Amino acid sequence: MVDDAEQPRGEPNAILRPDLAEPLLDLTRHHPRESLRPFIDYLWIVRWTVTTEHRQQVLPQPKVHLAAEAGRLLVHGVSREPFYRSFTTSGQVIGVAFRAGGFRPFLRSSVGELEGKVVPAAQLLYRDDAPVARRVLASEDRDAMVADVEQYLEMIVPEADPTVDEVADIVERIESDESIHRVDQVAALAGVSPRTLQRLFTEYVGIGPKWVIQRRRLLDAAERAHSGSVVWAELADHLGFSDQAHLIRAFTAAVGTPPATYARETRSWHPRG
């Protein structure tokens, strides 16, 4: 049972260089209404106050997002590329983080077609997104913003799909079990062949299971970097990388800096709470 008294946790370690972001960005996460919980993990609102340009990086996750930006609701497919957003003036954005597989009932076709793409919602969902986007971006009431976006999504009338729960459960297992390093392990847990698992992930998650596993392990590495000193060779072995050099290459490609350098840059940060 969901405890609505608490905000959804999301993935705090996906927000890179949090020591710089935290003073500038006000992030809240919100549970979706009951009718949308089979499909949506949480809604999020970010408000920012800046006096000089701030460039924020976020590690992409295996979730489709919908976000109100520049007067439109934009659907962000899962991307392998680093994600950056520059803030030059004060403002806000509201978004939806769909469960792994949760956008498939809205799209009614393979989510893999959206990989690396950003598309106005109206082109995919056949309902004008501009009016709701304009309203929420002009609003100061978080609850009203959330309700407006939820109403837009409810009007699409997504059909219940038991495969969404199956896929979300598989991804949750990857996220919670650091001993999972290979696609064949996940396929065995799911009771399917690796080829079937690949097709399932492409259709519902929008990207293959190998990427999902490695991205989870890189988020684990970022969490260690945020928490303090790390023996990177030991962590590489624990997370299933062939050696420390493999972890360094993967982390650097995703984050833009080697893990030890990133840890030094963020070691003064301590999460609030």
C-alpha cells in the first residue's frame, strides 16, 4: 500500500553534482492518483532560482518521462546519451516519470520507437497538449499542476496491461539486487530466453536489458561516490564490471568525468533529511 504522506523517493543519485544543484533547485515528487498508479511511478515538479547560468546533468534511467516545457508537453524516450538542462532564469517544470513499461498502454505500440527521441505528446497521444502545458507552467499551485497533467493523461484512457507489472517487477529486481550483472541472469529470473527478454524490454521499456543493468550499476556507483570514500577496484568487482578500468570507462562515458574525480568534486555534499 502506498503511503501518500511521504513523497516518492525517486532516484536521488541520478541528479549529478548534487552539491551544486541542491541550493538552486527545489524538487518535489508526487504520487499519482489511483487510476494512474498502474502506469506512473510519480510526478515531479522542479522550481529553480538562478542568478547565473546553471547546467544540470541527470543520469537517464529506464523510464519514459513527459514534461511541460516551452509551452508543450514533451515525451522523452529513454536515451543512452547524457541528459543536460541549462537554467538561465528562474522558472519551473512539471513532469511525469512512468513506471518501466508504463508508457506502453498510452502509446499502444512499441516504446522502442521512442529511444533517444523527444516528441510533443499530441503527436503520440492524439490530444492537444499545448493548453495544459501553458496552464501548468503559469501556475503556482503544485496540487493544481499535478491534477491538470493527471487529467490530461486520464483522457487518453490507457487500458490495463498485466505485462506492465511483469516488466516493472523485473526492472525493480535489477534495481534492488546488486548481484545481477548479466542479461542471462535476468532472463532466468523472468523464466524466458534472453532473446525474448530483449524483445520484451524493447517493446515495453524502450531499451534493452543490458543497458538497464549497466545503468543501474552506474547509479549504484554514483551513490557510493556521494556517500564518501570508495575503493574503486573493489566496487568494480562488486558491481560486476570486468575490472576497475571497465567501470572507469563506463562511468566517464555516462557522467563526463572519472568516478574518483567525481567523488572528490561531490564529497562535501550531504543529503538533507
